[in-house]
Amino acid sequence: VLNRRCVEAAVMTGLALNCRINKKSLFDRKHYFYADLPAGYQITQQRLPIAVNGSLAYSVCVGKKPSRVITKTVRIKQIQLEQDSGKSLHDELRSQTLIDLNRAGVGLLEVVLEPDMSCGEEAATAVRELQLILQALGTSRANMAEGQLRVDANVSVHHPGEPLGVRTEVKNLNSAKFLAKAIDSEIERQIHELENGREILNETRSFDYKLGCTMPMRDKEGKQDYRFMPEPNLPPLLLYDTESLPPGADPQQVINIDWIRERLPELPSETRERLIQQYGILPEHSFALLNEVGLLEFFQNVIKETRAEPKKVTSWVLNIFLGFLKQQNLAVNESPVTPSALAELLNLLDRKAISSTAAKQVFEELWRSEGKTPSQIVSEKQLELMQDQEALERACHTVMEGHPQVVMDVKRGNPRAINKLIGLVRKATLSRADPTAIKEILERKLSP
Amino acid sequence: MLGRTLREVSAALKQGQITPTELCQKCLSLIKKTKFLNAYITVSEEVALKQAEESEKRYKKGRSLGDLDGIPIAVKDNFSTSGIETTCASNMLKGYVPPYNATVVQKLLDQGAVLMGKTNLDEFAMGSGSTDGAFGPVKNPWSYSKQYREKRKQKPHGEKEDSDWLITGGSSGGSAAAVAAFTCFAALGSDTGGSTRNPAAHCGVVGFKPSYGLVSRHGLIPLVNSMDVPGILTRCVDDAAIVLGMLAGHDPKDSTTIQDPVKPFTLPTLTDVSKLCIGIPKEYLAPELSGEVRSFWSKAANLFESEGAKVIEVSLPHTSYSIVCYHVLCTSEVASNMARFDGLEYGHRCDINVSTEAMYAATRREGFNDVVRGRILAGNFFLLKENYENYFIKAQKVRRLIANDFVKVFNSGVDVLLTPTTLRGAAPYLEFIKEDNRTRSAEDDIFTQAVNMAGLPAVSVPVALSNLGLPIGLQFIGRAFCDQQLLKIAKWFEKQVQFPVIQLQELMDDGSSVSEIEKLASVSLKH
């Protein structure tokens, strides 16, 4: 029996990937014997899949500069619905295999990409973009490490102008990073083989993480005839659009493609555009905000609660906040600093209640000890900026009086001398003065 | 009491003339007495008595569930029954106990029916004799009938050899025998190429094959998914209609069932056939058809005509291709459906541990008989990439042509088709086994399997006894989803022909003759 949610997910994914949704699609049985395939066949869509001819756009960085990106496209050959098999756990020690059938029969979506990519990085980027799309749609959490998204790479090499070479299939890839590595190492291996006069076998290989290269998989030998046969228990899948919907049709029994299209959530590419327009941030920042799970939401929550400029928020989130996360290898949702806390901190900074140096200190403290608010930390550590303009003027005056040589240096045109004065004033005010304000006062006093 | 129809005994239960427990015990006792027929693989005595008890409670409170409440029924052993061994008469599933009920079984139980047991069949429903199962062949109760014995001029007592017993036909032979021998009032069979109608004809009972998609296949261990249907075997057409009313309708667990729910119905009695048009397909006049059957067929046609119906000759031009077409499609689906039996999750598993492949091979060789293995090999051959177009696709196209033959005929105003069900009466076992399963199936399915390819409803109704005193049945084929109309016409016909009741009195009353036959039976089984 067909699972409605699976069909809806397939249609959503097909639409998001610019595919043509086939209003009629068929199911087939693909036969082979394997311990994790309890029926001896897998139900799939070999003859006529649910969606075809789509495209996936992704941005690759050119060179070292993060701001130079170009958009590439990989064509989507088809999307098909099929059944999952069980899971095999190999116990080499006891020469046995344990079979977990819990996921056997569960619905899968297979997205087949055309061979339009030419290196590991392109593939990894395309896959990451696909992950973001699937997550935005809600059709999959697409976590490779947890097997929610499984990627197999088909790699071949050829001279320009010649047809595609013999391909190998690389499996057992549990992250985009290793996907890229595996592809690049396989490309290298194939080139090496061919340059040494050998041939590439059309085989399945597995990526060995320790060795950093691909190895042939022993148990998938020979070409199999899958004896495809139409699945007799599943009638052809018919989908409708608003035009073709039969009148009086039970909504429980039909799927309307237009209805789904109207309700598609915002896709990553649209989100990035919107962020640029809405907050005036740079494209590469927009990119970075979407690249980390939960980061965009964090960012948007901070924006909601702060008066600080979006550019400021972006800088803090992408540089300082993300920096701390990466250092301790944490996910966004594991952050000890909440969006509210950061927002409060940025508010303090914005109305110049504290200096940016102080702000960084506060942030560190927020990170270390939970439960305290930025305001609390500021008052505990006495990090408030001096608000008393007169007191600051006096302090400046005192320092100037006490260091006539430095004053002379400044007047003589030494650009670094003023920093020394600023430093002295800061020391005198126990770092509670805003260096910008100090500089402004000093410059005023020192001008003829 | 056991000789009554379902409807009659149901009335008796409601009126308190007999209690469900008494009825159940009578049937159980008769099952024991007729054990030599080998109709049952499993007799679910405890379960049956418990169900009878519950039914009795309901009747006492005046809250019976309906016409099937307390009625003993039997189910062919290829339907999954929760907690009761389901073997498909194969070593592969010996000891397999399903955790759920097939939808049709559940529906019967929900109506209060009492499950007497699981009936015998050809292994995995492949065959036309009910002779090729892992639990031995089923014997046709008519072998021991007065009518047959008298014609054979043999004494019912003192026979040294029971070697002349007759087959039931197949593959639902156990169900047909169970109903014919009065051990239950209705039985479920399955029909893929005639497996319900064929044994019904040989055992003198009504065998009904519903339209494909009318009755759920969920829980029916599949043979050919695009042709299988659950079949109903009863002693009269009216009883079959009662059961159909309970079973038909949409099942969300079977995507090939029609969307509409179906309500139980009372079969109206037809009195006037003058508005009917009966079609006689000329291609069904096969040269192998026995003279007797041909004559009964002819008489039946005349009967309709004499009562005012229009009887015309029609043509189903692609009939001659249907056997081959059926074989290609049937074996292909069989090869696919049997792939799940690998010994890993359930059923038989061999002792070999060397490798998975070796384990599969040995398990499947040990678990399946050569009929099943033969069909799997043939099916896989047809599904190979290089053969798919020429065999499978071609056969599908021919199937369409065959189905269209029927559509054209029905569109031209024909209401039902009248054909023989089998070529002749039941054969003696020793004669039958002279040819292999495949040959026999090809011969015996000739009138029945085109119906499965077209998904139409059909029913075999016992007509009369042959010169040898054996039942002969005739088949009515109806339009798709016009099952009620088909049964209405069949009921009229049944009333006209007044088929005699099987006389097994000696069996039921005379203890000595039973034990005599039991002894003989055990001798012949060893043989």
C-alpha cells in the first residue's frame, strides 16, 4: 500500500528541484537475493518515475576570496519512490552478519543526478545544497552521518571531447567532506590506472576512511539481471493538478500538484536573496548563515530583540559566535549563549554602555557561565563605559599634563603617539572609557 | 443437520433447534470420521470450540452477529490465520504460524463464524488435483459415495484395495472435500486459474470466483497477484451469496480492491429468464471434452431456451492462446512471489551455514516441491532482460486481447456465458498421476483460466451425475462486478437441475465401514 506522505514528499522535492512531475507513474519490482531484502525484491520506479528533468543550482567559490562565487547547475535525471532494505551489520569476528529489518519496506526517495560535476568539491557543494533544500521542505533531515541522506557517487574520467569513461560506484560515504575526498581520490586512482595502461572495471567500491581511498567491495560481484516486472499490487499512481482534478473527488484520495506547489516553503536560494534584500548583508554572509544548522534561526531571533544594525549582528554571529561554536565543536542548539543574551549584549554595545572590547569580555563570560545576563556581568566586572563626559575630559587633561613628551610627539605629527595617550587614559580610567570617545576628546584638545 | 444449507442451519441456530457448540462438535466428530479424506491439514479444535462457545453466549442473549454466527467454516491453508499454522501444503512453511488474519478470515470471524480448520491443497496452490502437497493428496468424498460405488459394481465392504479413489481436483481440493463431506457449511478457497471452480465441479459443490478487486487478497499468500482471488465453496448458490456479502468490499490493506464498500445482500429469486441472453462460446467446444459433459452443456443451453431465454453462439477468438499466455504470466509472477522464501525470517531453513547463497539454495530446494521449483525457473527465464519483451510483454498484450474478447461479447448484449467447468468427471488418482502437474494443469484449466486473465466473476454449479455416478459441473461467467446478477442466474439454474445429495450415509452411520476404509487408506498412503 502506498504511503501518501511519501508521495507528497516526492512531489514537493520534485517541484523544489524544478522537475516535471509525471501525472502518471508506475511501480516495478527489482529482484535480487540479499539477506537484508526480505521479499527477494525491492519495489521501485524503473519504467516511469514520479519526477524527471530537474535542476539543482549551487554556488562554488572561485579562488581564495570568499566573495567570488559562481553558480553551477547539475541536472536532475529523475526522482523515484522506492522501498528501503533492511540493514546489514557485519560481524567479521564470528563470520556472520546480523540483519536489522526495522527499516525494510520504509519509503525512500532516490534523486538521480546527471554526471555534470567534475570534482569532489562540486559534488559536496551540490549535496549540501540538496540537504538544505530537503530540510527547508521538511521532507528529510538529510543528516548523512545518521543515514537520513545516503549518497553514492558514480565516478569516471575521460579525455575532453571523448565519451564518458567506465564508471565505478563509490558507496559508504557518511559526510559531504568524505564524499569530496572519496571522489577526488577515485578520480586520481582512475587516471593513474589508465595512464599505466590498465582498464577501469565497472565495479562498486567502498571508501576507506583510514586509508583515504576507495577499495573494491567484495560482495557485490558481477552484473545482475534484476528481472524487472511491474508491481502487480500497486496500481499506476495518478496525480492531478487543479485543471485535471475530477469533480467531487475525495481529497483524502487524490493529490493535487498545484495545491502542493502553492504551499512550498521558502527554498534556501530564496532565503539567501531575501536576507540580502531585507538586511543589506553581503551574499557570502547570507550563504554562511544558511550553512550551519540553526544559525539562521539564531540570527533572526537576535535581530528580533536588538536595535543594533543587521550588519553588526551578522558580524557578531558569523565571526564571534560561530567562532566559539567551532572551537568547542558545538552545534547551534548546544550554544550556552541564547539569542536573547546576545541581543541584550548588542543593545548595550549599541547605546555605548560598554566598549566593544568589554563586549567581547562579556561574551566570553556568558559563554563560560550560564544563567547570568550580560547586564549582570557588566556590573559585576564593572565594565560600564564612563558616561560622565566631564570626568573623561578631566582624565584626558590629567594624562596630557602628565605626559608632555607624548603630547609633543603628537603635535609633531607622529601618528602612533596618540594611541599611547589613549592607552594611558584607558589605564587611568580602568578601561571603562570608550577609546573612540577618548580619541575624540584628545584630538579636540590637541588641535591648535 | 449437517446436510442442511448454511441459511437453513443459521435459522436453526436462531430458533434454538441446535446450539453452536452442538453444531461444532458434530462437525468435529465428522471431521475425525472422514480423516482419511485428508481434506484438513490442521483441525483447530480448541479454537473452534471456543468460538462456538462465544457464539452460544451471543445467541442466548439474543444478540447474534448475523447469518454466519456460529456457522462452522473451513479455510484453505494458503490464507494466513493468526495463531494457527499456515503451511500452503509446503515444507517451506511447515510450522509457520502467522501473527495476523487474512482480511477475509477476519471478516468471517467478525461475523461469528467458527473456524474448523485449514484445508489441504496442492503445494502453494499450484496444481489441478490437490495431489501435490506436502501433506499428501486429498480424496474425493464421492469415491466413497453410494452413487459411485453402485455404478462401479463394487461392494462397499471388504474391499482390499482402496486404490481406485478419485481426486478432488484442485488446487482447493481440501476445501471442496470439506464442504462436500458436510464437515462445514462453507469454505474459502483461492482461484488463480480455476482452483476453486475445478474442485467444486469434481466434488459436486458450488465454487464461486468473485470479480478481481471485489474481495481483498490481503493475507492470501500470493501466487499470481494479478489473477488470484479468494473463492467461496458452499453446497448451494444462495449460501455462496451470503458469504460473498460478508467478504466483498474495499480493503485499505489491498490496493487492488475497488473503492466502494459492499453491503451484504439477499439474493433475489429469479423466476423469469426470458429477458436473459446466454452466450455459448464456440471455442470452448474442445475436442478433448467428454461426450457426457458436452451433452449436459447442451441440455443446459436447451433448458434456458425452453424457458424463454435467448441462447446464442458467441466467439472468444483468442481462446486458443490463453493457456500459453497464462503460463508465461503465471510463472513470472510466481517466480517473483516465491523470492521471499529464503529461510531467513520464517519457515524452513536448511542446516547449511557455509554461505548465504548456499543456504538459500538448499533451503529452497528442500522447501519447495518440483512443481514450484519448475515454475520459478520458468518464470525467471521469462523475466530475464533478453526475454522480457518477447515473453512477458507479449503475454500481457495477448492477455489484453483475451480480456477484450469477453468485453466485446458482453457489450453485444450477452448477460452470462455458459461453459463446461472441466473436461470430464473426477479421475482416479492413479490415472491422474500418470501425467505431470504441468500437463494436467494445462489440460484441466482450459475452461477456467481465461476468466482469471480477464478478472471476471464465474461460478461452477453441479448439474448432474455422470454415468459413473460422479458429479459434473457447468460454469457461468458474468460481467465484471455483476457478481450478484451472475449468482442470481446460477441460483435459478441450480433449482432447475436439482443435483442429488451425496450419499455418504454408510460412512457416517456405519462405524465398521469407516474403519475399514481408514485401514485401506493408510495402506494406500504408504503405497
